[in-house]
Amino acid sequence: MSKDDEDAKTGQGQDSPKVQKTAGYKTYLDNLKDNKNSKISGFIGTAKEIYAEINKLPQQPGAGASESIVAPDAAIADGVLVKAVELARVEWVKAKLESDDPVQMSHWYNTRLARLNDEYHHKNLMFADVVVVGFMKDKDTGADRLLITKETPDCHDQVLAIDPQSGVVVEVFSVHAKNTLMTLLRSG
């Protein structure tokens, strides 16, 4: 068997590295997804387990008194905001793996976050006027932050970065155009 036959059989050849380089991040993420030792492979499929953990928590009674503007104190103590950050991260990775198109990826991510918000509101783990819109890493400390919007007149054009451990607002971002938070859908 010749070297060319072996290369054809194994899928290797002189052009393989070039093909891998030009395939883009989608191929790279797919490779990470399939690799058992990858950190990303740990994210894939874990949303179901996180939701199962959340569903085991007792339903929180009404709004009640809370030091946080996001959720009842008992829910924060149970770690629901930490779980929300984990879910937002998992859902972002899944949406990123599903599409190369940023518009479609945004639509899928928003759909996945709608599920998160529905689950949290259904069990009163979050106040009704709070909507999770994403997550971020704090650039100074490297700590996770939950990004939320609040449906009140004083928070109308703001995205709030919340410390998931305490439920405290750490940073406030002004939103000058609502279309940055909307999903664009192609008509037709």
C-alpha cells in the first residue's frame, strides 16, 4: 500500500492541516465537544441535570422581603443564581455549536434563556419583573456575573450585572438601543 493510499484511508494528507485551519471555530468547537477531556464537553448535556437540581428546590412563597432586587433571599441561599449563570453559560455554548450564523445563534440563545426564565418564574425563584439576559466574567476579578433586566421604570434602559452568590448589583450598564437585546428574525 502506498503512502497516498494510507493517507486517503486515514483521511490525512498534505492538505489536512490547511483544511482544519480554514474550517473555523465551528470545527474547533465540534472537536472540543467530542473530546472527553475537554472542559466544553462537560457543559454539553448538563442543562438537564441543572434543571433537575432546580426542580428539587422548594417553591419560594411570593415576593416576600429580600435584600436583593433579583430573587428571594432563601432562593439565593439555595444557589439558584449560581445555577442561572451555569445554565446561561451552557445554553450559550449549545447555541454557539448549533449555528455559524450570529442572528440564528442569538435567536436560539434567547429561546434557551426564555426556558430558564420560565422555570425560575414558575417556581418563584426569581421576582416576576426580572429577566435573565446572559452572563459575563468580571474583567477585574474574573468572577461570574448574571446579567438581568428589570421591568421597572427606573431600570428601563439598563442591564444589571448581579453577583450570583449574594444577589447584589455589582455593575449597571446603560442600553442606548433596545435592538441590542432583541433577536432579529429574517422575514420570508
